[in-house]
Amino acid sequence: MEVSFELLREASLRIPSPMGSTVGIIGGLILGEAAVSANLVSPLLIIIVAITGICSFAIPDFALGFALRVFRFAYLILSYISGFLGIGLRNICTINSFI
């Protein structure tokens, strides 16, 4: 769902402004409804992805927003591969890089 949300975000940025926001909203509604009705994802996951997407628009700096998107995908990949251990390892690596 994160990948589809990022694709919709990029598509809405590339289309002229009045049409881009419409494509993003309608595309998100259609993809979310289709994914839930096909039992691919739960409705709770759609809500979580929507909240993280809305919160990502609150970051004013483009470079910081892009870095957080990369970190979010790193967390997703590591948690998919090794669960809570991957999240813990990513947290340790992030903390050590700031020290």
C-alpha cells in the first residue's frame, strides 16, 4: 500500500494542478476500496497508510521529507524480512549514526 500511495503521489505531482489532486484523491479511493474488497489488505492498513501520507505533507523541507520517505521504506523492508528484530536493528543503526 505504501508503494501504491507513493505512485499516486508522484502521478498527482506530474499532472497539472487542478487535475492532479483529483487524480490522487479518486485514485486513492478506488485503489483502497478495491484492495479491501479483494481481501488483499485490511481497512485498518488503509487508515494507517492514509495517516502517514497526510503527515508526510506536513514536513516543510523537501530534502527532509525525501529522507524520511527513504527511512520509512527501510523500516518496512527490514520489518518484512525480520519482524521486530529488523525494526530494532534499524533503530540501533539510526542511533549509532547520530552519535
